[in-house]
Amino acid sequence: MNQSALLNRRILLKSRPIGAPVAENFQIEEVAIPAVQEGQVKLKTLFLSLDPYMRGRMSDAPSYAEPVQVGSVMCGGTISRVEESKHPKFQSGDLVLSYSGWQSFEISDGKGVTKLDPKMSHPSLALGVLGMPGFTAYMGLLDIGQPKEGETVVVAAASGAVGSVVGQIAKLKGCRTVGIVGGPEKCRYVTEELGFDVCIDRRADLRTELAAACPKGIDVYFENVGGAVFEAVMPLLNVRARVPLCGLISHYNDTKLPEGPNRLPQLTRTILTKRIKIQGYIISEDYRNRFGEFFSQMSTWVNEGRIKSREDVVNGLDNAPQAFIGLLEGRNFGKLIVRVASN
Amino acid sequence: MNQSALLNRRILLKSRPIGAPVAENFQIEEVAIPAVQEGQVKLKTLFLSLDPYMRGRMSDAPSYAEPVQVGSVMCGGTISRVEESKHPKFQSGDLVLSYSGWQSFEISDGKGVTKLDPKMSHPSLALGVLGMPGFTAYMGLLDIGQPKEGETVVVAAASGAVGSVVGQIAKLKGCRTVGIVGGPEKCRYVTEELGFDVCIDRRADLRTELAAACPKGIDVYFENVGGAVFEAVMPLLNVRARVPLCGLISHYNDTKLPEGPNRLPQLTRTILTKRIKIQGYIISEDYRNRFGEFFSQMSTWVNEGRIKSREDVVNGLDNAPQAFIGLLEGRNFGKLIVRVASN
């Protein structure tokens, strides 16, 4: 047994970021792995998911979940292998979905650990299209967005883990689907590979291009970005439009409110005169009991090739901080995953 | 027959206001009343309703309804008496709810004219608690707000035609009910006569007093004001709070967006982290088919004395412009109505 199997390499939150996170906010260390006690399992991390919500956990501003404490391991969903089990539910060799965080091993009591099909050909999909991001896309679009055939659905961050699934489901439901992304390469991917009707580069003249792409206005705007994208969308929203809101990545690094004018009254006026519904949701809190329905439908779509996905895989736990910093700047292309170990 | 019965006195929109409406935006004139043709009725206005939404119709900014054209009669709901009928549905003497606007007579084809119970002791209630404002309160609170026993409901403009009904229904549903009004006299009315648990003068230190009045946060905020009131409410909204939005009276006279900071991201962040639903609605558009249900329930509550209402009656059509200007400044006390004729 080599030394790396005896030590847990892990990344701690060293300090809370002010604005954009920097490398110095993280600390890498190695510690001994405690012995497995009765009722515990030893999990070896294979894949770590990196997701925008983690930026919220790095701050101590009030939010829907407790922040990561300074000096604690960064949180995160993982695909792991059971290396040793003294827990009746798990056996050595099991492939599991866990919430082990940014570390190579975890001693777990099994809570929140779910067994995956050991024959799963691409287990990392359980962190993407078949996991939290896909579930977020599915429930937000279908339960809150309620898209109807022929309606126009606009998706921010359309090449990302959530947006790419939203747009493909909208197409399956017969909607005109318009994506917004950063850069021409992502634009091509979204239209040519994912089948969106139109894609707009957010660095272009967004208002003009979005208006041209939505000649009948916008019926559903799937919001996970905020900022300039939302401001361009607002005037195009149709009467009775629905806005599911699951993220605001353009604001996560804000240190203060933007300068004026104050557009709050513009939004409330739009909500009033167009009778719009805006609804925030947190997939892990609000739709817990519908995961089975989602997983069954999405697995079918994925197996039939009707929903595609793309992964941006970074090798090595030590690269997680830089990859995460890039995620907040839109530098990833597809679902961002860290390969922590090969098997 | 005296001369006034031969002439229609009416108030036209003379010019579109910039900011707050002024007397010069209106023009009073008298014109001959055309003869009643086959299929028509002659309606004599008894009461004219004055409501904040009329400010929107004076502007030509895009909204949910067509603006009043310059040179046309100002729009408005009325209680009228049928003076002459060549329409099979109506007879001379019938009491009706109509949309005759700011004038003493209307020749109508009967569309949108509803007969009222001729024995109704207070027909003007059909413009208030038993009419559009009461209906707005009922559907917004119950269908969008979905208040549950023990929850905290905050009501802006709580002594007004809509807010006063919202708060009383919330009390009937077992909620802690907090009103916000302008001035101590309205405060007393809201707590002592309408039975709200607490009332706050919006000219006080709103944030501090609202926080003290809502120790368990806010579950439903019934929004018809906007501005500083909404900004004070935002930080107190609970997880899964609901915000029915039917008006924004504090903004109706705005000529431009307020100065910064831009609080739009503060609102969207609140919607996200607290998973809030904000939904705009226009009672006449969105709940047409539920008027019967409302009317039946509200009539019962009113007859049993469980829902009270107060009217602010102004005598004489010529006083409508000044009364309406005062309404936008919160100078009315209760449902504002113009008595145009006594019988």
C-alpha cells in the first residue's frame, strides 16, 4: 500500500473570499485517515463535482444553507468507491453518490450516501445530467416554468450543466428554444449539438439580438445568471411569463449593490403589468420527494440519446481551486468535474 | 325635466400627466345626450369609483390595458340607474354596475353592464368590498398568497379599499396580521376597527418597527405599494414566502427610475435564497371566472359583520379630479367614491 492510500488529501476553506475567490482562500493538506468504526464506511473519492452554489457556502452571508466553516473541508458532491465497510448497507467495492467534499477519502456514517448501479458506464453522469444539475433543470423548467408547445423558452448559461438540460427538455416539449452563452464556440455547441433554435453570445449586443431571436416574446425565462442578461430579458417577457430562478452566478462575487439607477421598480412594474410569476427554488430543499420521477425519465432520455451532455473534466484534486475560480468566470465548457482518483 | 337631465356632464383626459396628475390634465364639458337607439340603454351615473389603476390609463406607456385617449372620457366603474331602455335585458329603473366612466350619463349597448339586486341597501359596496377591490383582495390573498393559520401576513396600504379587506380575510384565516398605513388615524382604524394585530405608520422608522411587529418574519406580503415599503419588507421575508402583487401606487407618478444603488440583485438574491414566489395579477384578466365564488363568500362575510368597510364619499362629479389626485397621495380614508347623483 503506498503512502497516498494512508493519507487523506483535502482542501480546506482557509479564508472567506472578498469578491472573486482566489487561490489563497484554499489550503491543501494531508492528514491521517482514522480507522473505520462500527457503523462507518471508508469512501474513496473518484469524482468531485464543482458547482456555482459552492461560492455561497464560502461566505457567511445568510443563505439557505449553513456556510462552510473556515478551516473545514470544502463541501461538494462526489462519486466514491467504498474501500472498507463496517456499515450493514454497504460493501467494499460499492459505487456510491456521496457528499464527501473536496477530499480524497471520507469516513462516513452512511447518511446521504446512495448506492449507484455498479454497471453504470459513466458514473460521473450522476453528478451532472442524472444528478443535481439535471434535476434542477427538470423541476425548474417543468414544475415552475410549465412550458407549452410553441412557446419561447430562453435559457441563460445554456452550455452549462443546468442550462444545457433545460434547453433540450424545452425542445422535447415543442418550444422555441433560445440560449445565451459566453463565446462563439459554446454558441455552436448549443445550436449544432444540443439542438437549440438560436444561441446568442452574451458579449454581443444582447438586447438587440435577443429581441430578434424572440419575435413572439419570451414565455419562460430560466434564470441562473442575473445581471445584464436578466435586464435584457425583462422587456421581452410576455403576459403570464414564468421565471424559475435557481441561481445568479453573475452576482456571486458581488461585494456591494451595483450602481444605479435602481431597477427594482422596473422589475416590479413588469411583474404587475405582465402578470409574471418569478419563483426561486433550491432543488435539494423543495423537490426531495420527486427525485425518483426525474431519474427514471432522465435516464430514459439519456439512454435514447434525446438528452446529451458534455463534461469538462479536470484531473487531480489539487486543481479544484483553479477550476472552481474559472467556473465562476464561465471558463468551463460543460459540467465541471474533478477526477480525484481513477478507481 | 331640468336642463341637467338633458346634458351629459363629463370629464375628459385633456393631456397626459408628467409625474403627478394635475387639474389641468382634465377637462369638464357638457354635451347633448343622444337619443336611445334600439338595443341601447341610457344609464344615469349614481356613483363613480376612483381607483389607483386609472393613473396607468392616463399614460400611454405599454401596460395591460389600452390607455384612455386624449380627448376621451376618463374610464371608471360606476353604479348607475337605467333611465330608459330599448335593450331586452334592461328595464327603466334597474340598478346596474357599469363601466360608464367619469360622466353623468352614458348611452350603452349593455355590454359589461350587470344588474344589481334592486333591494341592495348600499349599492356603492359593489364598487368596493363587494366589487373589484374586494375581489382583488380575495383572490390575491387566497389564491396566490395561500395564507396558513399562524403565519404572518403584512399588508401595505392597509386602510385602503384592497388592503383593508386583505387584512380582515387574513385574520379570519387565523394569521397574525400587520398593516402599514400613512398616519396615526388610519393606524387606529386598522387595529381598533378592522382587528389587525399591529399597524405601522409608514412615516415612522419602517424597518425597525416592521421587524419588531414580525418576530417570526413575513410569510405573505400583499404588495400594492412598492418603493420604501417593499424595501423594508424584503429582508424579513421567510423561506417560501408568497408575494401577490396587484399594484405599485408609490411608483405610478414616477417619471424615471430612482437613483441607485440598483436593488434588483438584492431582490433576486432574496427570491433565490428564500425560495420566494412573486406573482403579479390583474383581477379583471386573471380571475374572471371566479367572481361568483368571491361574491357569494364576501356577501356572507359582510352580512355577518365579519368584514367591514369604510367609504370616503366625495360629492359631485366636478370634484373627481381633485379626489383622484389626492388618492395617489394617500389622502383618502377608505374606498374613494364620487356621488354623481342621488337617485
